[in-house]
Amino acid sequence: MTDALIRPAQPEDAQALADLGRQTFIDTFVAADGFAIPYPEADLTAFLDASFNADTIRTKLAEPGAAWWVAERDGDLLAFANTGPNTLPHPEGEAGHAELRRLYVSKAAQGLGLGTRLLAISLEWMQANTTGPMWIGVWSGNLKAQKLYEAYGFEKAGEYRYPVGSWFDDEFILRRG
């Protein structure tokens, strides 16, 4: 197999991004070998259908001030990252600040270093495209991700509740700068 190529996402990636995002969310947060969060089925389905469909992704790819990257190998998407204007509900957060919105690595690509590579690219972009601190929202139970972000200088700055249908995840708001 060849090494994975990281490149900017394109509109024609929308369906593959939707499929990868949906499956990675399930593998990470729902599956028994993931965090196994007991989302009610109707809430999970509504969230997945709204968040991970080609039309929604196509719209988000075209959002002003947002950037997306994908990691692919042999034409298959393995991981992606998305940054853009800050949307996290923190009193010091502003839209002119940058937020890492998603960093998803497929189960099959875990351990290949793609998450770290995408994080480095995202942070470089965020630093060049912000008027203030950089922000990340992370699930309160994802200690591995929290430790990774801490290693890159992020510190907990607050908490909020992230809706998955009518279910709410407890999330941490991290800030750097």
C-alpha cells in the first residue's frame, strides 16, 4: 500500500466525507469497542442523518472561512479535519477566532499517524487565519484526545452540552492562545 496523501477536500468528496464521518462517529462513540454512549436510537439517527449527508457536507465545504483536509490512500478516504470560524459557546470566543471542528480518523487507519498530521496542518491553518485564540470542543470522556490537544498547548477553558438529537453530551471547551 502507498502512503496516505493529505490534500484539501473538494466538493466531489462530499459523499465519501459523509460516509466516513457517519461511520467514524458510530465506531468512536456508539460501538461497544468505542465509548459506547447509550444514545437513544431516534436521537442518534436524527443526528447522523442531519450531520453526515452529502448535501450538508457540500454546504459546509463551501462555508466562507472554513477549511477541510482529507487523508486518502488508493482513492479511499481514511481521515479528515475541518476548521473554521469559532462556534463554541464561550464568553471569550468570537467568530474571528478559529475552531478545530472535527478531526476524524477511520477505525482502519488508527495508528497510522494521520490524526497527528491532520492536526498539525489544521493548527498551522488556524494560526494563520485567526484574530485570537484557537478553540476545540471535545467530549468530556475522550481522555486520549484531551491529552493530545494538551500536548499541543490547549487548556480547558469551559464546558458545554453538545446535542445529539435530544440527548446532550458533556463537552469540554479547550483554548490555546
